[in-house]
Amino acid sequence: MRPRPSFLKLKLKLKLKPNMPRLSMRPTSTHDPHAMSRGRAVWMCVASGLTSGLLVYLMDPERGRRRRHMLRDRSFASVRRIGRSIKALWRGAAAETYGVTHRIVHLVPKPTEMTDDETLRQRVESQLFRDRHIPKGHLNINAEHGMLILRGELDSPIEIAQLEERVRHLPGVRGVQNLLHPHGTPAPNKQRSFTAST
């Protein structure tokens, strides 16, 4: 039995076009890029419900005005409380910073720092009596408002002048009143009173 001519023509056409795309039985994608996801739709429904409930609560014909006024007052009060809290934190931080800077500045003592008289006297004695050539038992040192008063006897006027110059350059000493005198001579204050009496 010979094939029908129509079938032969169809077969020839298919052979002449071998690169034609094959038909697929898979369904085409119907995804809409503007479609909304399920989670987003749920959140929009929740937000719409809350917004509607708030509008109904505030726009109530009988109590809506009172509710709006209360909401406004509470909002303003909250803003004021937050503002006061921020100001208090700012003032506390500024005060703490100021205190820290002052503590840092006062950590290092200045060479001209004023000390009490007893501390000054002890400091001068410790500085002077390190030298074994200075007779410890023949000196008397007092301090009054930063002024040192030297009393006692030394061997020569040169030693007296050197000792006075050394004390004058110690830290914390504002001045020196030298009443030292050589052995066998009266003290300068007694010598002035003796000369005045004669």
C-alpha cells in the first residue's frame, strides 16, 4: 500500500526544516512580577485593620474629641520627659568630663605648689641634713607662711651664705630670714637689740 501524498508532503516539510523548535508540553510560567506575596498581604491586612480601629476610636462622635485631646496631651508629656532626660544626661556627661580633666591636671604637682609650714620645714630639713658637713644639732629651722627662719651657729660667714642660698632655691620656699651667725658672735636680731640698747 502506497503512502498518501498529503502525508508525504508533511514529511518533506519536516525534513526541510530540521532546526525548528520542538513543542513542549510543560505549562508556561504565569508568574506576575507585580503580584504580592502572601506574607506581605497578611501584614497589609493587619495594618489596615489597626488603622481602621484607630480611626474608629478617635473619630467616635461622642467620645472622639476627648480621646484626641488625651492622646495629644500624653504625646506632648512623653516628648517633654524625653527632652528632660536627654538634658540631664548631657549635663551629667559634661560635669563628669570637667571633673576628669581637673583630676588629670592635678595628678602632676606643680613646683610652685603651696604646702603647709610643717611639711615645708620637714622637706627642707631632709634636703639639708643629707649633707654630713652641715651640723644638724646647731641649726633650728622654722616655717611661717612659706617663709623659712634659720637660727643657729656655723663655723664661718661663707658657710652661712652658702646655706642660705641653698635653702632659698628649694621648691616651696617663698623667702628666707637668715638669723645664723658664726661661733662666738651674737645672732643678728640680738646684735641689733644690743646695739640699740647701748
